[in-house]
Amino acid sequence: MASQIKILVIDDDVDFRESVKAILEAEGYIVLEAASGREGLEQLVEHRPHLIILDVMMETLEEGYGVNQAIKFQDAYADYRQVPIVMVSSIMETPFERYPRAEEVEMIRPDVYVTKPLDVPRFLEIVKKAVEKTKPS
């Protein structure tokens, strides 16, 4: 049941966070919010969400990539590596398209990459599929 699923939205745009929160809460999800990567990592540890919605550009132009890398590869966040990350950005290119020659690009690749503005039905389907992997029993 969606009512037990916690989703963490990490985005510095308060309007985007509020919109996504309203969409997800209407589906029965519990929504946590963070306005920066640092705050998002703190929320991750404190609340152990089942899914992360992550923006790329926040305090820096590539902050979201750093958060993704921290969660998926840094030992401090090893307990959270299995939490799916849906990266949502106004940047049209995926990390692979944006950095085609970077050897480390695999370290910043989210589980799913979605562009803004959101196609809400598609977004909700992506969320549903992602939380299937981590939802509580």
C-alpha cells in the first residue's frame, strides 16, 4: 500500500517540491522534502525513504550528480545504495549524453532520468515501478 511508502524529494525549487509533493500525496505516498543535496543526505539517513526524486542543479550546477554518487558509491551511505534514484532535471541530456567521454559517468547515473516539465502519468508510473523494489512488506 502506498501509504507506507516514503519518497524523498531533493530540489531547491520550492514550487517544484510542492507540486511533486501534492501529486505524490494524492497517490497515498508519504513525501519528505529537502532543499539541498546536504539536507537530502541528512533526510536519507534520518528517514530511510523507499525512493529519492533528485534534481541536478541546486546550489551548484551539478549538485545532484554528487548526491547520486555519494549514495551509490560512498561507504558512509552503503546502507542506502539500493534506494532507487529518479533524477528529474530541466537538462535534456542524460548523464551519458552530457558527459560521453567521462570514465566516471557510471558513478553519476541515476536509476531513471526524467526531464522537466513532468509528464505526470509517466512520472507516476516510473515512481510506482521504482518503489516496487523497495516497498515495505
